[in-house]
Amino acid sequence: MSDEDDSEPAVTLGEHTPVEGAPLARVSSRLTWPKERSEVDRLEGDSVIRTPAGPKELSAVLEDVDETYFQRRQEFETHVREVIGTGPVSTADGE
């Protein structure tokens, strides 16, 4: 391997396209598990997360989650994704 510092990136990243809201994984990583749904709502309910339908407050999404207790972060994320769905997230420009 070379110790040279390349001034150009190895991959062209393109233009920065803003996306409203935070990724669900970022919000869930700020919590320790296990956790009750009400405690998640109290701690992070005002966080805005990215969804395929656009940004939504986590509190609003949690209203539609049937589970009241999450053993692990992955379990929490699975239940939230069942409500918000999966797929491409719209950019702030609506593209």
C-alpha cells in the first residue's frame, strides 16, 4: 500500500442532496435496551425520522406500534419499520 495522500477521492460522490429527518438507526442508537415504548417516546418522541412517505415524528409512529416493550434495538427497529414501511426516502426537494 502507498502512504501517499491522494488529493482526490477514489469515488465521485456527486451533489449533496438534503434529506429531512434522521435515520431510524441513529435515533435508536442513542437509547439503551431493553426499553418500554412509553420511555422511548419520552426520550426520543420529538425526533423526526426519515420514512418513505416523508419525515415523521417518532411519537406519531409509536402510536401505531402495537408492541409495548422492546428487548433489543433490532426488535424496536423492526416494529417501527412495519409501521413506516421500507423503500427509497424522498429528498428535501421532493425528488
